[in-house]
Amino acid sequence: MTELSVRVTDLHIEFEVSGDRRAGLRQRLATQKGSGRRLIKAVNGVSFETRRGEAIGVIGSNGSGKSTLLSALAGLIKPTSGEILVSCEPKLLGVGAVLLNGATGIRNIRLGCLALGMSSEELDDRVAEIVEFTGLGEAIDRPLKTYSAGMRARLHFAISTAVQPEILLVDEALSVGDKEFRKKSRAKIESLLANAGTLFLVSHSTKQIERLCTRGLWLENGKLLADGPIADVIAQYGDDEYGADD
Amino acid sequence: MTVHDDPHPESDDQDQDQGLFSLDESVSSRAYVAEIWKRRDFALSLPIEELQSSHKDTLFGNIWHLGNPLLTAGVYYLVFGKLLQVSRGVDNFVVWLMIGVFTYQLTSGTIRGGASSVASRQGLMQSFRFPRAIVPISNMIGELLAFAFQLLVIVLCAFATGVGPSRRWFLLPVILLIHTAFNLGGSFIAARLNDGFRDIQQLIPFVLRLAMYASGVMFPLDRIIGRNDLVDWLVRLNPIASLINFYRWMILGTELNVATSALAVVESLLILWFGFRFFKVAEYRYGQP
């Protein structure tokens, strides 16, 4: 049996939401009186284990906690309670990842790779290959703010897979980009899985997930509704009222 | 299929546990610093990118990094040197003033930027996992880069006013290191406070302005000394005043108070040490939604 790559035990993630994004002194004082704040349970008691070589598709409707789960797996959000154990630091680069808008595509590649922990020597060796993978051509020398959503997605995907993580977390990034790029990204993911990595793929498109994943996790309202072979989970998701959108 | 149906039934839990670890365990200071060092290229590339794109919309572009301090020097020369002809009892008042203003700007800019950086870099922190101390550190590096241009202008003006180079100038790396220790420590403290209460960001400019008057930036400190014991002590304990004084001694050869300078070194290192720990305790909170 292959090794465990991720173990999530009774994971809970809660956010306190006040009208504004962040509490100032006034809200802090108001909290004392117990007013004005809501608790959102983004992830509510989720447990699972994954092994190397698995490709896990995470499905569920908007706001079901999929992205929060991925952020927590990447260590970007601290669990409120429960535990996440990993064999290796997972890398996440969602389509919403923030890079420097004013800087060019190539500079953002450098920055992103450095942020993901690549050394600058390694980066110098690989930057040409990463640029090539994006297929952005001369647009790579244009500032990021001039990019379309699809171009950004390509850039993000190229950066996050450049570090060749053992555990790769992909958030919707594959659903954009043209046919050729989708083919390339699928090949990239397959090569990652061939090297016995673990993939988590969050997507609305069950078609895409079915093609790439072996196992499915179905999240709804922060709870795990199903966990099993991808075809079974998608069948369940499709039968359910939640799954009406795809 | 049931909710927690596991395609890989467990029999060997204990063995499989090995090699798994948690990402949110807090690390020792040493490991934390090692992690920062590993990402040093990232810490450096962030401010360089921003510096390069900061004047992109202007016609002269990067020339402004030098043009800005040069114009400031020009204004001081016109107003204090030509129009008012004040010297406030100081030789070469214009250069003396520039040293005070630019070095104090390095401190105030680093602390103010450090505080706002934990808010402005929230997106970056939500996208990448790295030691959060890199955020105020790269802000500090950005301020140092801007200061390099200002320092160049100071030296140019010193030459222009007949101040020759001296052996004391070799102490520049030492003073810069101590000054940076103080700035970074202050920046860590401001960042942590501002992450807890965003109101701090509004207060910091006033604190910094008050501190400026107690640091002898615009006028010699002997003007406020000797009237009130408390003020006297605050000025003597104020490391920024001693640091600015050290720069002036180095470049202009003004008097140096060895005791307060030594005290400033100790204070700066203490502030860095405390600030680092103070910041690190709340590591996981920065950038959280």
C-alpha cells in the first residue's frame, strides 16, 4: 500500500465576520457586548486521508467550503480545531492568487516561484521552460494588469506546477485557457501523478474532474457528504438537488 | 456509499503516521530565521519590483529616485540657505538638516510602512505560505534602497559645501546596521499592533512626528534641553536622536556623545530582539481573512 500523503481529522474552520473585513477598536469593544458579529462555519467536521498517487476531485456548490479546505491544506488558514497532517508542504496557487499587477508576466513568474520557495539558482535554470509552458508569447513582457482571466490562469498554473510539489492543490485553474493549454495542463498533472504525487482539484465542472481524478470528495455547507471513487461521488452529486448546476 | 467511506481501509495507522507533520506548529526562532534566509531572494525581489515600477507612469521614470532627494535638498538650500539664512547655531546647516531629515525619514518610513504592510500584503499572504516576517523585512529593504539615493545626495551636497571625505565614513556600514536594527524592530512592533487594531495606522504618524521633535531633526537638541528634567531624560534615552547625531558626526564632524551612542546601540538591538519575538508570536494571524 502506498504512503499516506494527507490526513485530515475532524477539521473545523470558522470565520468571524463583522460588517467590515477587519475589526477595529470599535468592533472589538462591541464584541464585548456580544453584538454585530456572525460566525461562519466554512468547514465543519471534515475527516479524510489521501495516499500518494491519488487525484482527488473536490466538488460542491459555491460557498460549500471547497476553497477554504484547500487554503487550509496549503497552511494558509489555521484550523479552528482539528488537525491537518501532511507528508510534504502542499502548494496551492488558485486563480485568485495575488501577484504584482504592475509587474510584467515574467517578473511575476520569478516572484511567484521565489514565494513558493524555489531558489534563485534553480529559477534561473528553469524560467525559460516556465515561460514556454505558459504559451503566452510576447505577452509575457507585458504588465499583469493587461492580462485576461485566461492568461492569468495560465500563468498561475505554470508557476504552481513549476515547483513540482508532492502535493498539488489546484483551484479552478484548469477550467480556463484554450483547448491546447488544457491539453498541456492535463499532461502536466498526469506526469505529476505518475511521480506518485497527490492532486487536489477543485472545480465546478464535474466533467473535468471525472477526466482527471480517481477519487471524489463532495462538500456541502462545510460538511463532507461523500467520499469515494470519482464516478460514484459524481453520480450522487448529480442525483442531488445541489448538483443541478452541472 | 456512506459519508466517510474510505477506499483504503486502515490497518497500519501507527506505521503510516511517520513522516506526516502539521503545517501550523510554531517553529523556534532559529528555524524561523533560517526559513527567512531561505527566502531571501523573495524578500529582496519584492521591494526591487516595486521600486522599479513606482515611477513607471512618469516621463523620467527611475531618475526620480535621485531627483526627489535632490529637489528636497534644493528646497532646503533656497529656503534655509538663501531666503531665511538661518543656521540655528550650526555650521553647514543645509547638509546638517538633510542628514537629519533623510535619516529620520528612513526610520519613520520603515515603521509606517511596516505597519501598513501587514494590511496591504494580505493578498500575498493568503496566496503564499512564507514566514510573515518577510513582509516587514522587504518593506525595510525597500526603504533602505530609497535611502541609498538620499545618502548619495547628502554626500554630493557635503562635497559641494567643502566637506571632504574622512576616515569616519568607513563607519557607515556599522551605523546603518544599528539604525536598521532599530527600524526593523520598531516595524515589527508596529506591524503586530496594526494587525490587531487597524486604528494604530492612524496614530503612528502623530507618534512619529512627536518623536521627530525629540530627535533633533530640524533644530539642535540643546534648544529643548535644560528646561524640563523629564524631557532631558527622554532625549538622552531616545536612540533616534543618538543615531542621527552619529550620522552627523560621521559626515560633518560634529560632537559625538559616546555614552548616548553606546546606549542607542544597546537599545536598538533590544528593540529588534523584542520586536521580532513580539511579531512572531502572532505569525499565523497575519493575512487571515
